[in-house]
Amino acid sequence: MAYDGLSFPIKLDRRTTRTARNTVSIGTIDSSTTVPVYRSLEEVPRDFGPCIAAIGNFDGVHRGHQQILAAAAAEAKQRGMRSIAITFNPHPAQFLYPKEAPKLLTFLPERLRLLAKTGVDAILVLPFDEALSRVSAEDFVRNVLIGLLKVRGIHEGGNFRFGHGAKAGIAELRVFGEEFGFAVHVHAPVRVHGLEVSSSAVRSHVAEGDVRRARWMLGRVFGVHSHPAKGRGVGTKLLVPTVNLAPYEGLLPGFGVYVTRLTIDDQCFEAVTDVGNRPTFEGVGFGVETHILNFTPVELTDETPLRLDFLLRLRGEMQWPSTEVLKAQIFKDVARAKRYFQIASLRQGDPSLR
């Protein structure tokens, strides 16, 4: 998609040796957190425990995850212990079933940042590989949870599975708890507007373009971290340069046009974004193109960090009979987006939440 009506002096500096088209973004952002992050068992201090733990992939760190982690942190504080979130990288499904694995809501740097905000005292990232995949549930409890961390309490959701082949669940965890002396706290699913919160539900809503429901479940706007990529000239032909996202491996919203917020370094812009194959222009192919509404000149390179937040879906992707008809629709999209931001400003909030 490309936009007509305004022309902005966006400068794209091509000083890097590789082309943006061949760059695949995995959501790299500043991974600094306010808590220690241990990336192997060897990095965990021997005197870390006793502690309270929560274990999971935590993809998206949605409201259900937040509740579990906050409860673990609260119990640890009450008992004078430390709390720890134990997660995995890569996602086990990506290692075990790479072709069938779901696309991620959050890559590791963003996941660490979000986990740190839940109140836990530390994060342990276990490299998920062939060796770890073969560790039995009992060995994991005996060697990691008890032998290393001296866990005294574990907080989980009811669908928690662990151990080789994911053969163990809450029932087995309770048995281990009785044997090794730790309590197991099972949390009921969180429901928002009558909807049960889960990572798979969030993915489903995002894939369908329902970023409003995804936001309800996440407790924050759904967004992606990426870098700029050179467009295919469509924006230039219509006189309005657009900011294009580099190819992105994570989950993107379903094809359509969205009200968005684009952050370039520390500058935040109101925007409209098209996600799709741009069928009006034959042979253009898939792209994520953003038209900035309140633009001021900004320098862009292939490595400039971008965050694109999806606030509201305006419509699905359509093929228009001519460029002129597309231009007319673009003006309507832009007008609706501007109205959205006007309402948000008046209400001091995001109208898509209502």
C-alpha cells in the first residue's frame, strides 16, 4: 500500500554493507533489564535459593502470565526469599517442531523486559536443546528446582506441562512437591471481557487482525520491534514516502489497514499501516508499510530501531480497480486515523479499549 497527498523528506541512509531486503529482523531491542538474567544453570549463584519460582515459555507475557509471576514475587517477598522466572530459548516448539511451531508474540529481548516488569527478582533462560528436551520431569525437579535453586514454592497455570515429551503436569508436580518439600500453587485462567487469556488466544486474535482483543489479553498494545527496509517504489510513485518494515519472523496482524503508532528511536509518530500483499499493484508482494501522520524529519538507516504498535484495524485488504480509487480510499483511511487520535487525545486514553 502507498499513500498520496503529502510528501515527507524521509532520508534512508544506505551506509551498511548488507541490503535491508536480505535482513531478517528477530525483534532485536535493548535487552537490558532491572533484574539479573542468567542464561545458563552455571550462571546462577550457588546461594540464590531458597526461592519461589514460576516456569513457562511466557510468550507474550500476557495477563495470565503477569498474574502468576506477580503472585510468585509476592509470596517470595512475604517469606523473605527471592523469586525467579524460568523460561526457555528457543521456544520448545520451535526446536522440536520447527515447521509447525507458532510464530512468536515476543522475541527474547522483549520477553525479558516484560518479565522484569512483573516484580520477579531474577530470570533464568534455559537454552532449549536436544539435551534439555530429554531431561525427565523428576530429574528437572531434583537437579534444577531443588539441587540448584532450592525452590520452596512454584506458581503455575493449570495447563502446565514439563519433562521429556511433556509427560508431566500439575498432578506430577504436586507429587514432587510432597516428596521434596515445596508448595504448588495453581492459578485459574484469567478472563477479560468474558474471554479466557492464553498465548494461543492472543495469537489467534492478532492473526485475525483483532488487535483490540489482543490488547485486552496482553494488558498492553500489541506491537513489533524491527528495522526499516527499502520499499519497492510504490510510495515514491504516489509522492508519499512510507516507512517499510524489514522482513519479520514474528507474528504480524492479519492483512489489512491499521491505526498505528510508530516509534523511531525515541520519537513517537501517529500513523496508518498496511499489512498485506498490496494486490492493486501487481507483483509487488508482501509488505508492512506505514504512513506517518504527524511527521517531522528523521534520519533512518537499515539498523534504526523501530517499534510499531497496532491500535485498531480499519479494514481488511482489498484490490482496487485503479490507483485513483485507491487514493480516494487512502484519504478516508487517513481521516479515520486522525479522528481516532483526536478522540484518544480528548479522552486521555485509547478509544480502542472501549
